[in-house]
Amino acid sequence: MIRPASFNPISILKKSISFTLISAFVIIASCSGDDTGNMGDATGDNPKDSTLTIPRDTIPVLEPKDVLFYDSFESGDMSATNTDGFQWSGNNKTSVVTNEAAVWNNGEINNPKPDDGRDWTSKDGSYGLRFRYPAGEAWAEQRFDMGAPQKELWLRYWIRVPENYTHGMMSEGGVNNKFISIWMDGYEGFGDGSSFWLSMESAGNGNTDLAFTYSLGSETGSIAYRQHKPFINAENDKGKWMQMVIHLKAQSAVGVNDGVVETWRKWESETEFTKFHEQFDVPFKLPDNGPNGFQKGYLLGWANGAYAEDTEWLIDAFTLSTATLIE
Ligand SMILES: [Ca+2]
């Protein structure tokens, strides 16, 4: 649970006000004309104040201006947006699911969950986003456009290790199985601005390391992956939810090299985040002709080492912010 750093009365009053405002903001952002925004009820975590409808452990207390976007998929579709015009792109082997059925894939569907023991239980509320990699197929991906660029960006989301997880190794030695990518004007060699990636790399015995890389912009490719850290133990971590936090900051001017990459992870059984990656001299380049910051991205993505079995990831409670999501 994220707790405020201090508890003085003024702070509590201020945070209470902000929390209510954020709740209202999030409901507006995540609903699509229905009344399913009450995620507190959905989780059985009923706050005393009926206006507080966000489970307290899924979004921190922040000023409303800091939270750019939040989607727990409780609308049952991909309609969530914000004042910047955030948009989820089309579903590419992704679908909104409950633990009973897939309900959205580029339109409303009602495909009952196969009766084979699989678990689509969301982390927050009743709905989550499922990524399905059929055996031997490399691509499941959810793209998004934030609608406006951000020089500094924080991302946080829950993601569940597949129940039958073992590192995908079907080609290229199991390196460069994409976890997330964020870019500015164009992806990698198509961008004058920099791109960023987290990637899952084989650590042997079915286990996975997490590493990052970036491009220097000016239509160049990525540099070598760096800071490989143990990420998933295939024997012990199957089916576990983890919460990821990613902090990116573009360099302040060309040649200053003061861009930032930081990442953290917290398993659902843990109370504290563990830092994975840290670099404070990243030459993240802003595009000469805009947009002036990070604007687009995808979740998961191309697995160069495809999985030997059908493999399903789940993502939930996706948050974008301009201020820290680690407290
Ligand atoms: Ca949810």
C-alpha cells in the first residue's frame, strides 16, 4: 500500500481533497457511459466515503494535475481517455477479460473463458487486459498514444506472470522479448527523438532477466541492452502479479546527457518496491520538430523467442503520471 509521506492535518486535508478529485477524474476517464466505475465495490473494499471509489492501494494520492491517465479496464472496453486525448490503439492479440469471458477485442465480444483451468482474475476490480501469445507466435501487443508529449513520465501497472511461464526460446536464443517500449515522434530508426525499451532476456533454465536499452535518436537503432537483472524465476513465479514502475526523463538540452531511466518492481506479496535499473546520464534526444517528449508506446510486444506453449499475460490498473509513482 502506498502511504502519504506525512500525516500532518493540513496534509491529510489536502490529500483527502485531492483523492476525491482524482476519484472523480478517474471515473470520468475510465467510464464509457455506464455506471461500472465503482471499483471499490468490485474489489469488496468498500470505502466509508462513497465518493472514494478507487482502491487505495492502486493509485497514490497526487495532485490531479500530476495524474495523466488511469485505466483499470472496468469500463469493459478500450475507451478510456483523458483531456490530452489518450487513446488505446487497436487490440493486437489483446482483449479485455473478466474471469468469466473475453468481453472486448476491437469491439464488444462475449467469448466464455475456455474450461481448461486458466485464470483471468484481474488484480483490481473485475476487468483486466489479456495478452495472448499462441504457441510459436511472436506478437501480442497493446499500443497507446498519450495524446500529448511528456518530457518526464512515470508509468505504473500490474502485470501477471503467465501461469505456465517459461522464457520463450523458440528462436534467436530467447533474447529481446519485449516488455514495454516508449517513444516520441517515431519508433527507433523512424524517430528523430529517442525510443526506450525494457526487454526480457533468457537467464537460462526458463528464467528471465529484465534489461533496458534506448536509441540516441536521429533515426538510429537501439544501443546494446544493459543492466540485466533477475526478473522472473520460472519455477517459483508462475501466476504471480507484480507491480512495475518506470520513470523516464528526456535530457534537458542536446548534449547535456541528463536524461533518466529508473525502474522498480514489487510482487503482490511485498510491501516495498525493489529498484531494478538506474541511469542518470541518458542522452534521450527530443525530436527537433516535436513532439516535445515521450508520447507513444506499447505494452509487451514482439517476442523474438516465441513461447513453446500458448502463453497469456494479464495487465491491470495502468497509470501515467508526471510526478513520482513511488512513495
Ligand atoms: Ca481492473
